[in-house]
Amino acid sequence: MAMRVAQVGGTLGSRLRTGGLLVAGFCLGLAAARAPVVLLAGVLASVALVVASVAEPLAGLSAALAVGPFRAWLEIWSPGIAPYAGQAVLTIVLVAWLARAVWLRESSLLLPPLAWTLGGFLFVGLLSLLEPHDLWVGFLEWIKWVQVLLVMLLVFDRLAKTGRHGVLLAVAGLAGAAIVQALIGLWQFGLRGDGVEPFLIGGRFYRAYGTFQQPNPYAGLLGLVGALLMGIALSTAADWWRAGRRPRDLGLVVGAAALA
């Protein structure tokens, strides 16, 4: 009798959960049908970002790398969200990384040696806020360095725990963000046909600026990522050469060179 009651209770609980999920799905579908397209896209993108960041924080960080350079462009087309889009994405990634560590009970956080140096710098910077020229501006600048430290900890911790897979994912994220900007710059340079008059070169081409709206930071991004990819390509080629120049590994060398 007790077993039968337990079975009935279990069946009832399962049906209630299923019914609750159906009702929640119906309500979400109704809300999605009535919501503005931009709002719906933002919600779906946020959910996807949370899921990706929990599954692998480096994937979420790759999304942050892709969104960050669009701030200047967003200031033109959507100035209300421009200052917050990149910060929101990075905050979601960092919170998801910490939540993932707590959920999986990862008690160890691997620290790079530079973390202690940067931590000391942050401490001194915090002391400088005791008598600031502008407390709010100074605090925002200090927060930026906190973000640098957190991103460094995230990358080092995940690379140490995921090995080659994490390295490939991190490099792919950097390369993806740079490739998007490079393609935009190629279009601005000669394929568009017109451009910003002060950026005109030789009467035909234009200085590229990507989504930065300025050529200098745009060139800085491509230069930094390009140098890293070139180093990876040379290292891959050297390893291939030392390993006996096996034809089956030639594709990896060609792929690394193509990215660079």
C-alpha cells in the first residue's frame, strides 16, 4: 500500500513538473510573440551566452572579444546601450565562470605569477582613490584593471585545466574577432567605393577603421592579434619540421599560416 502511494505520488509529481514546463513554455512563447524583435533577440542572445559560458567560460570570453570592438559603432546606431553592451557581456561571462566553479565544487583556482603583481598594483591604485581628483572617474578606471585581473585569472585557470582544447578555443576566439574586423576593414579600404574624406589615400583607397571608427585602435587590435597568430604559425611550422615533416600534419601548418 505504501509503495503504491509512493508510485502515485511520484507519477503525480512528474505530471505536475511536465505541466509546469508546458505552461512556462506557453507563457514564454506568448511573450516572445508580443515582444519587440530587438528585445527578443537580446534575451535569446543573453540565454545563449549564459549557457555557453557555463559550459566553457572561454567560449563566453570569445563572445566578449567579438562584442567589445563594436562599442564605437553602437554609439552611432544605438547610443543608449553602447557603454553597457561589452561590459554586460563580460560581466555575464565572469559571473558564469564563478558560478560554474561553485556548482562543480572546483576548490582550486590556478594563479599565474603575474596575478600577485597586478594585485599589488590594484591595492596601490585603491589607495590613490583616498584623495582623488574625481572619485567616480578614478573608480571606473580602477574597475577596468580589476577586469583585466579577472580575465587573466579566467584564461590562465581554464587553459591549465583544459590543455590543448582550451588553447585552440582561446586562439579561435581571438582569431574570430580579428577576422571579423579585418573583413570590415577590407570593405572600407577598397570595396565600398567611398568613405570618410580625411581617410582618403591616393584618391582611391581609404584607411580602414573597422567598428572602432578610428584607424589607430583598429590597427592596434589587428597588430596585437596578428603578431600572436604569426607566432603560433611559426611555432606550429617548427614543430612540424622537427617531427619529421609528416604530410598528414601539413594541413595544421597551412591553417595556422592562413590565420596569421
